[in-house]
Amino acid sequence: QVQLVESGGGWVQAGGSLRLSCIASGVTFSRYVMAWFRQAPGKERDFVAAIRNTGGSTYYADSVKGRFTISRDNAKNTVYLQMNSLKPEDTAVYYCAAKSGVVVTTRPYDYWGQGTQVTVSS
């Protein structure tokens, strides 16, 4: 049974930083592309960032380039999202996602976590 569990969300003032973590179980983690998505109230779930199974290739949405960094530790079955220079428009529920294979894409993904809330106040 595949499980993705996010943590690290919370409240932060604009300009601050947070680091999200997602621990995977029930999968051979090193065989999966991992990604982060986010969903703000009343909006669709949007792609944020993705990382290749080996960690050698990453891809970001334009809205977070230069501010967010995705990374992974295959020994710990964990993917991270370091978020710096946070803005109120970054407020959303952040979801971890996984898909088998090696190609970094924005869609589709096979497995999803339950999400962690990030709130950025102005």
C-alpha cells in the first residue's frame, strides 16, 4: 500500500521560509519521479515542482522559480520543498505526488498525499 505523508506546513509572514517534507512508503522510492502541487481555495490544483528519480533533473512552475527548491533523499524515502521569499499568493494546501518512471512531467501522477496547509500572511 502506497502512502505519502507530508509535513512542515504552517503559518509564516511574507518573506519568510518553510520547508515541506514528504515521506513515502510502500514504493521503491528511487524508481519514482516526485512532485509537489498546491491548491488554493476555489482554485484548481496546480503543479509546483518535480524531481527525477535520481535527483539529477528538476522542473518548476514559473511562479516559484528562484524561490522554491525541490530535493530528495532516496536513502530516507523523502522529498523536500524548500520555500523561500514566500508571498501571500503562495497560500494553499501543498500536496506530494509520485509517478513511476524517469521522465519529469507536470501530469499525470499515480499517488497523492493528504496535503499540508501553508498560510502566508502579508
